[in-house]
Amino acid sequence: MKTALEVLAKEGLDAVTMRRVAQELETGPASLYAHVSNKDELAELMLDAVLADVPRPEPDPARWDEQVKELVRAQIRAMVAHRGIARVAWHIAVPVNPSSLHLGEAMLALLRAGGLDLKQATFAGDALALYAKAYAYEASGWTWGEIDETDVTERGEQMMAYMRSLPAESFPNMLRIGEFFSAETAAERLEFALDMYLAGLKAIAARN
Amino acid sequence: MKTALEVLAKEGLDAVTMRRVAQELETGPASLYAHVSNKDELAELMLDAVLADVPRPEPDPARWDEQVKELVRAQIRAMVAHRGIARVAWHIAVPVNPSSLHLGEAMLALLRAGGLDLKQATFAGDALALYAKAYAYEASGWTWGEIDETDVTERGEQMMAYMRSLPAESFPNMLRIGEFFSAETAAERLEFALDMYLAGLKAIAARN
DNA sequence: TTCTACAGACGAACACTGTTCGCGTCAAGT
DNA sequence: ACTTGACGCGAACAGTGTTCGTCTGTAGAA
């Protein structure tokens, strides 16, 4: 089930429709409801399978910060590697699948090793998970050609045109940041965010 | 157009279908395509209208940090106030609507007042926007009854059952964080995240 | 071995979505 | 007043997730 399913996930989440999966199994869509009660449930199973591969580090208090970063990066890598799965992570309200729980526990352990109390670690882990999902979702977009380049540049033009149509002092900064948003700076953006997160966490831990 | 549209947005984004909007205008769905080329374009217009109401502060270097927090909060409030609009913010790859540009500019101005250079401000603004969208999306979920309480508790049970079925040392932290995730702590989670962000930004600005 | 009963698989249909085609109508130009 | 043009929009198309009721294959009883 999940196997025939993952095969489809490799050709895009949009292609994962009940009919398409059923077709892969040479049957009709109704048959799937014997194994899965929902399409959402099926999506959750896929996400769980994807996240299961993320390595969970043993906390080392000496370099917990680097471990936190790496865990976030690994989570993002896993999601981006499976076309479109990041979208699934978003409309799952409460993640209860085993992989998410184990990842959550791993993250909490790292954060506590960094000197945060349980409540702080919980909130920090929540924020980090949120960012990981968010970045993975965006990264998925331009990693797989789901946003066509022409459309983006066209919208870029349109945007510049609007900003230039207003008094020059309206957008002193926005008019100059175009260069920072190329595809090459994506990784850099992630690293900056991680730096920011950990600097903040260290400051909070130091207050304790 | 947008007016009759916002009226519908107030009864949920799910209700905003081409047919439903057309019905409100006492016509058929095809007529809408004379004013809007896409449903996505219509969604963008809605988002733009919602974000237009967010007040954009004049940067005050003395309290730029508080201003950043407030801008994020305001953005979140605006989105959560309009049922389901946060979902729209997510699958817009490149936001080019006027409101987003003005908000972006405002955020950049605040961050630069905090001592960040243009590149740092850009990346920080991106991360903050990401978080705002993410939090607003989640908050929308439980603000409007889009996640029914029984389902959540049921999944909670299922999750606890799984964790207890494994050796006790598998989940030393996760088993104890349930209390931190009630609906009452949501605002607290946001404040923690904002604190973390600004502590990080100050640390980065201090390095310059 | 034969008959029965039950559970599971699944074909066809339903209700719904966004979008397009082309007809009909109405207003403006000569 | 007649023709011409454009534009609003009704009906249909190609999809989607999900359900209902039939039909089959198998396991257990006689």
C-alpha cells in the first residue's frame, strides 16, 4: 500500500489521487477505502514514511546548537526530496504519527541539553518545526518546477513597476533587495534563519 | 467585485467558490472570468485587501524591537480575523500585491533601524514573514472551528497510547508537554517565538 | 464433498470543484 | 433604422473525493 504509494509520490503529490493510486494497483478507487479511511489518512502515512528516514542524533551538550541546526536541515531535506510532501505537513493539525513524535522528542532532548527548561524547549521546538515546514514548503516550490520561471520574472517586473510608480522615498529598501532573492541565496537564507534562532535560544538560556 | 467577495470571505474561505460568489451576484460562474482571470488571482485580491488594513509604524530606533513584534502580531491578527485567508498566503509563491510590498518595506525599515544591514534585514524579514504566515495558518485552524475538539483529543489519546507502548525512556520529554499545548498557551507560544527572534536579531546586530 | 453464509473487493454513480466554448442579446456607429 | 461588434453568461467538460450496493471468493458447517 504505502509502497505503491511512495512510487507515486515520486512523480508529484498532485499525481497522488485516489484514482491514480488505484490504477497503479490495477483496480478502482473504491478499493483503497478498505485499507485507508480517508485521503488525508493516506497523506499522513506518506509523511510518516518520509520523516522516518530523518536521523535522530544523540544529544551532545558540547555542540547542541550545531545538532539543532542539523536536525532542522535534515527534516527540510527529507521533505524537499519528496515532491510536494511539505504541503501535507501543513494541513495536518496535530501530528501524531510515530516519526513526528520521535523527531519531536529528539528536538526536545537537544534543546534541553542547551539549557532550556521543558516549557521553553516545547515552545522553541514548536517554532523550529513551524519554520522547517514553512521553508520546506517554499523550497519544494522552486526545487521542482512548480513555479515557472517566466511567471516569476513577469511578476517581478510588475512589482518593480508598481514600486517605481510611487514616490521614490516610498520603497528605499524594497527596491534594492531583488539580488538577495535569487535561487542561489536560498541556502544562505536558511543558514541565516538558523543562526538567528540559535542566537536567540542561547540568549534565553543564559537568562535562566 | 472584491466587496461582494469579502462578504463571502467572512463565511469562510471554503465557501468562496466561483459558483458561490457568482450566486451572490445573481449570475453564473462564467461571468466572473470577465473581471478576474483566475481563482488564484481572486484569492490574491482578497489577501491584498486584508493586509491593507495592517498599520505600518514609523520606525523609532529607540523601540524598534517592540515595533517589529507589534508588526508581526498585527499581521497575524489581520489574517486570523478573516477566516481561512492564511491558507491563501501560503500558496502564493511571490507576493507582489501592494499591501505585501508596503508591509515588507515597513519591516525592512524597522530591522535596519535595529542595526542590521540590508542583506541581514532581508533575510530576517523573510524569516519573520514565514513565521507570521505559519502561525496565522495554525491559529486560524483552532480560532474557527475547523478542527473539531473531539478529533483532537482522540488523536491525543492515540498519541499517548503509542508513546506509552514503547519503553518509558523513549519519550522522557514528549510525555510531559501536553499541558503546554492547550489553546490558552497559544498566545504565550507566539510571544516566546517573538522573544526568541528578537534576541537573535540583537545578537546578530551586535556582531556588526 | 457440497452447500451456505459472510466478509471483503470494487464498478458505477453522486456531488462538487475550476474552467471554457459559443450562443444570444444589447448597445453603439453609420 | 440597420448593421455590426463585443461582451455577459448558460450549459457543458474534465477532474476531484467519497459512498452504495452488488458480486465474488473463501471459510466453515453438514
